[in-house]
Amino acid sequence: MFCKFSSSKFVIKKGIYFDLSLKMCTKDMSIDHTWRGVPLSQIYGSDSPWGSPEFPLVQPTFNHAVLYHISHNRDMEKPPKPQIGTDKWDQDHVRMPCSRHSLYPVSDSAGRKQLKERWHIIEEVLSKPIKNSKQLAEAIITYNSKFKDIWTFSSLHYLFDEYLEEEETQYFFDVTLPQIANLALMLPKLVQTSIPLLKQGKIQSVSLSQQQISSLLANAFFCTYPRRNSRKTTAEYGNYPFINFSNLFNLLPKEHVLEKLKSICHYFRRVCSKVPTGVVTFSRRSVPFHQCPDWDKSTVSLATLPVHVDSEMIIEDLPGLIQVDFANKFLGGGVLRGGCVQEEIRFVICPELMLSMLFTEALDPTETVIIIGSERYSDYTGYGSTFHWAADHIDQTPLDSSCRRRCAVLAMDAVPFRNGSLQWKKQAILRDLNKAWVGFSSYTVPEPHLQYPGVATGNWGCGAFGGTATLKSLVQLMSCAQARRPMAYCTFHDTELRDYIERVWTIFTKHNVTVGQLFKMLVKYCDTCNIKEVSLQSFLEDELGEEPVTKNNTSVQESSQDSIKLDPVLLQTSPDIFEDDTETAADIENKRISQSMRLFAEMEKFDQESGNLNLTSSERLTEKMDVAVSPGVKMKTMRKITDYFAKKT
């Protein structure tokens, strides 16, 4: 609901419409309204969410692979036909499970090993009836025999044996699972050309039909992708997210994990019942550091930036805007592990986003990914450990001229901090400014006027990542201004933060503060102030000669090293989360490793010295803590512990 104003109350300032009565109105809205700043129509650039210009049309180019045939007169009730190309089995393309180059060792009747096309094995196994979770696990192990004694499928078994109603389980194995298997086996017909990897340092896009995506995800469900199960950082895909669903199947059956599985199963039920006919584009943008803005010299005025701040709306409920995904540098974060916060939830209610995990290498500091056209299939309640699948969702988002839903999800990763004081360093601020600007300036044109649609964002890099919302909101404000995209900010029920953002934006507008001036003020604050004693708001008010505004004698406080509370689920399911923290490795280890973990570290050293098979490898040790352990592994562990203490004595 928006306030109505007569045209006489509007003025034009530097080509932008501003409402002279808006500030007074927002102060009177505290009882009846949850938002501050300008109405959403000024973020959309029109009275409708769909009045903004469309993103560029899908066109095949040297750096845009289109896997379907583009027809301007096709029947929208049918999915587009696949583009015919060649199968490329190399380090620049996805190694497909249906490739004739994907070979698997099998034993003949005489016990001799021979190589067989892996797809033939997959076809044979998935063509047979699968009546329960045990048979499903056995089918997956058939072409992943290396993990026979490692993969427990604990969550998968618990979901169908204990968690779901008997009728739901029966329907899944009688109806849905055979349809998923058929969808997976259609892969050679649906995807007839190679899929390029979106590698670091590259500007590259991939467009696929929703039907192609569903088949690729069905193969992820059956864990068919070769070379994608290794956890070693030196593996071929060590710098890519996991894609085979075995990681999710093997977790301990916590409730939010089971609810994520329900969401994924619901997606397959939907796409198997009615084939989706749209398309989705995945675009990686990489900008060299030297081409990023010179922030301290920027003359872009913050007064030109429309800002809308809402304490109740959530990002995915702001249609028509570029919606920020608070991403892990490995896209999807812990969606196939135990994670269940903003990114993971978005990926399970819009599972087509998960396909980015198949071909997107980890993001570098000046890289982002924007995904245009994904559909939402589920509603949900809760967050983190309280997440629950709620209901089917019918996505009413209109299509653009390329048959993509007008939904743009911008994946950009923040730097996580164990030590909260490290975010108040010039280099940390520069990194986040560049990251956000690279994302926000996607598909903009080099003209001085505002670019639409605007950006829908929120407390990026906060919460479990240890960031401070008062700082991160200003960083995004500056990046939006530099990219000339309006900003809608969701504070997630934090009314004090909402009022803080409106307050400082009002001050910046009043004093016509530029991005460069604000950057210098932030650096000065970081260099001269004790964040425990002087709030950022107070510092900015003092710098600009503004009288402090108090509200019930409270203010939004900046986080310090002592006040950050980190989400233990995210810590366990995203073990790489703090590798960019500038603390020394020894400091991090002393804080992170418990005494029990130190024991395992010592045992690993014992393994290496004795030349025996290591109990633990160099992979991420904490990643295993939420995974069910097979009896064979338990026995090896107990034997290793016994040997360790025998040597110590």
C-alpha cells in the first residue's frame, strides 16, 4: 500500500523525482506501515513490478551457450527443442553421465575387470522397478560402488520409512520415482550438446529449457555425475560445488534436512506431472579489479538513489526486482548438506537454481552470477532448524520475450568473519563494495540516469557470517548508487535497522553526500573510532553536523568481536566459510578445534608418520560431523583409536 500525493508535491532533482512530503509521511507511518523511504513504485520505475525494461534477449554467441533451439513462433504449451551439437569430454565442459567417454569398471563372469559405458549401467538399473528406499540406495551404489561402505543414505531411509505418511511414501515409489527415473534417462535426447563450465575469470552464460534442467537435476538425484563425489581439494572438481544428491541423502536425519528433501521431491512431482516450458539463463560476470570503481574519487551523489526499507517484506516476495542471494562462494552453500538459511532455502523452493552448482566454479572476489527465469515451486515456514515445506506454490511471474520468468536472482558472496573487528578494515570494505557493484551493475548501460529494475536485498554477509548490518547496508547503498540501481532493503523484522537506514539516507540526501565522500568517512571511522564506544550513526551525524536523533534512548549498535554469535549449523555445513578471514591459521585452529578434534588431528599425524592408511584425509574435517557414519568406518575408527593410545603408552 502506497501513500498518495498530489503532483504539486513532487520536484525534479538531477532528473529524479523526489517527494517533498515523503519524509513527513514516513514518520507518521510507524503504526500502520512497515516501510520507510520511497514507495516501491520508484524502485520498479513504474506503477507495476513488470514495467521495468527486460533483460537482453537470449542469443547464442561465443560466450553464451544456448542448449535449445530458439524459435520466435513456437507453441508455448510445449518445451523448446534441444540444440544439436557435440559431446565434449574435457576440462572446459561438464562431463556428462551419458557420454560414451564415461566408463566404469565392472567384473565379468570370470572375475576380470573390464570397462563398460557407465550410462548403460545406469539405464539398466533405473529401468527396473524400485519399491523402497533400500532398493533406491542399492541402485545408486551400483554405479558408485566405491562408496558402498561409506554412503549410509540415513536421511533418505528415515524420510520414507519414518517421517512421511505411509500413503505419501507409497505414492512416491509407485508414481513419482518412476517418473524421475524416466526423466533422468531422457538426458541424451534432451541435452544434445556440451555444457560449458562457468570458470573463474570468464564472462560466460548458459541458457537451458526448464525441461532440460529437470532432466539434469533428475540425474543429480540419482547421483550419476562422474568425478563429482571426491571431497579432495585437488580433485578435478574440487573448486566446484557438490551436485550429486548423495551428500544430502547421507546426512543425519534432522528435521530441516528432511523438509529440504520434501521440497525437492515436490519439485519433481510438479515437473513430472506437467512439463515446464520456459527457459533459464545462468550468467557469470567477472570484472578485473583494476576496472572496478575508484571509490574514494566517486562523484555519484547518494541523493539520486531512491531507497525503500521494509521490516516485514522478504526478498523473494519483491517481484520484478533483482533479488540478492546471500551466496556462498560455492553456489548453493549447504543446500546439499545441513545448511538451511537464506541461500539454501531459496535453492530448495526454486530448485532450478541448483543447476548452477553443476557448472559454476567458486566465485572470485570480483565475480557474481545472475540467474534469470527460475520458477518457484514451494512455500515454506521457518528458518534454519525450523524450516518446513508448507505448500505448493503457483508462480504467477510473467514471461519475458525470451520465455524466461521475469525473476532475476543475483548470487554474490560476502566474506565471513570470526573476528568481527576485521570487517572494519579498508580492504574488507573495498572487497564488499566491488563485489556488490559487480552484481548490481549487471546489464546496465553507461548512461547517467537510473537503471531499472532496482535491487531487492537485505542483511548480506550478516548473521552467521559475522557481518554488521549498519555497515553492510551502507556498502550496498553505495554500490547501488554507483551502479545507478534503486534499492529495496529488507531488514527482516528489525525496525531499528529500518529506521537507521532511513535516517542516514535522509542525511546523505540533505547534504548531497557523494559515494566518494561516504567511503572516506567510513575509512575514517574504521581508523579512528572504537566501535564499542561510538556508533556508526553517531559518527556520521557528527561528521555532517547533524543533531543526534534518539528513539527511546536506543540506537543500532555495531557488532564487535565479542558480540558475534555464529550459527553452528552453518559452521558445520560450510566448513570453508572462514578461509578468507585474515586471522592466522594458528589462531583460527585454537578457537575452532575442540579437544576431541585435536585428538583426531594428533591421530592423523600418527597415521602419516606410521605410513598407514589415514583415518582422516586433508579434506574438510568438520564437514563430516553432520554425516551419518557407516559401521565399517566406525570399526576402522575404533581400531585406529586403540592403536593410537597403545603407541602413546
